[in-house]
Amino acid sequence: MTSIKSRMFNLMIRNSYLFRGRLTKETFDMNTSIELFRENCEKGAARYAKMPPGVVSKPTTIEGIKAEWLVPAGADSKKVIFYVHGGGYVSGSCTDHRSFVSKFAAFTGVTNLVFEYRLAPEHKFPAAVEDSAKVYQWLLASGYKPENILIAGESAGGGLTLTTLLYLKDNNIPLPKAGVAISPWTDLTCQGESYKTKNRVSPAPINSWFVFAKHYAGDNPLTHPYISPLFGDLKGLPPLLINAGMDDELFDDGHAFAGKAKTAGVDVTFRAGEQMVHCYPLLAPMFPEATEAMNEIVKFVRKHLQFND
């Protein structure tokens, strides 16, 4: 049975449109302003912009790409989490993810590097994949050993995390030690049953994933494995931890990818959060289920980056 705190939070987030003066959830189409969507995401993030004590932000630029180091106190300078932010491939930045990623750094005790890949619709596929691979290869060129790098991301960033692994594998680039994908978007055809059954309980605007997919893919087939990693050859990927809330439209994306990865021989762990919403582990310590999920992620990260806990 879920906690009272999580039920209260879920009720609030599912009905958040009421707090914006709307009687129904917003429905997206191809005419919906992406610029306004980005502004609203930035405003929403600003309400939770506080960083945990002891984490230091160090903005930088890597190969022309804006990036930010988030360094917790006492972090091992040789180890890093390569963090890929979400936002449906149309939004997201170091700024609006600073709270989430700094919290991730604080929980894990590991330095995180987050970066701003180019966004659709201005920059369609494969821009995001190219930028992710470029920053990862910069880490290698800067002296970070692949066994000391863990890649992680949430939502579209979770999907791009998995796509980046496929791209690196296919191009014989040394893979990071392991990967964490939180509520990953792995199938941009949006054919999973959860898109139909959970679109009313999910906080995402109705039809938004379909719109984001079209903006990102452009004229490319949605089944391209670097657009939808679910359709890729998953054999040879590093150990993975995939987490998805069961009240999330993307639940089937994570579940299906984990199943296919397991069949391909990948060491994969899948965790389903009963009655949990999109990316709920990042809400820790707001309610017990989020904290429990985050604690499992922390153990996975520290195990594979070989901390002696």
C-alpha cells in the first residue's frame, strides 16, 4: 500500500491544471508553442531551485556545449556521473535541472556532469545524440576512465542515456561502467498501452509525447534505434538499472526495454513503482517510495563505481 504522503502528492500533481485556473488538462498539438512550454518548465523548476548543502555548481563549456559540474563535498575527482537531462527533447537545461541533478550528486556522493544538448524543433535528430556522444568522448579525452563513468538520465534523458550507449557500442567507443534510466522514453512511436491507460493520471499534457516525438524525429522513422532505443540491438550493453512509475505514460517504455535487454543478455534490473508518477525517484525525500527508489539507485551507482561502502 502506498504512503499517505505519496497519495497526497500524486493527487496534487494529477490535478495541477486546476491550480493554473484550468478545468481540464491541456491538450498539445503541433501548433502548441514549444517556447511557452519551455518557459513554463523553467518557472516550475524555479520553485524547487534550492541546492542541497555541500554541493557546488561549476558552470563550464565543453566543445561549444554549455555544461555544469555539480560536485558534492568529499567527491572522488576520478569518478563521475554523466547526467543526461530530460524534457521531451524540446526543453531542459542545466538551470532547470540543477535542483534534481545536485540532489542526485548529494545522494550518490559522486560528481555529476550535466550538459545542454541541442533541442528540437530547432535542432532535430540526430543533434542530441551527437552532442551526448561528443561530451562523453570529451570525458574520455580528459582522462576519465570508462570504468569510473556511470551514465544516467530521466525521461527523454533516460532514453538518450540508452541511445548514447547504443551509439558508443556501435562505434566501438569504450562504454561507461553502467547506466541508470529513470522513466526512460524508449519508444517514440508511443505504442505502449500505458500511453492510453495512463494519460489521464499522468501530469503530462494530453498528446504531448506524440507532439514531442514528431518535433524531434522530423522526417526520420520513429523506429530508428537512435531515436527509439527499444528498436536497437541491445546485446553488449553494460549493467542497467531502469525505474518507472506504474502511473506514468512511459511505464511500458521502460518495462519493454528492460525485458528486451534481459533477453539480449544484459545485466538489467527493472523496478516498477506502484501508483507512482513520472520520474518519482527524483522527488526523494518528499515521500517514502521516492526515497526507497533513490536509495536503490545510490547502491547501484556506488557498487558499479566501486566505492568501498
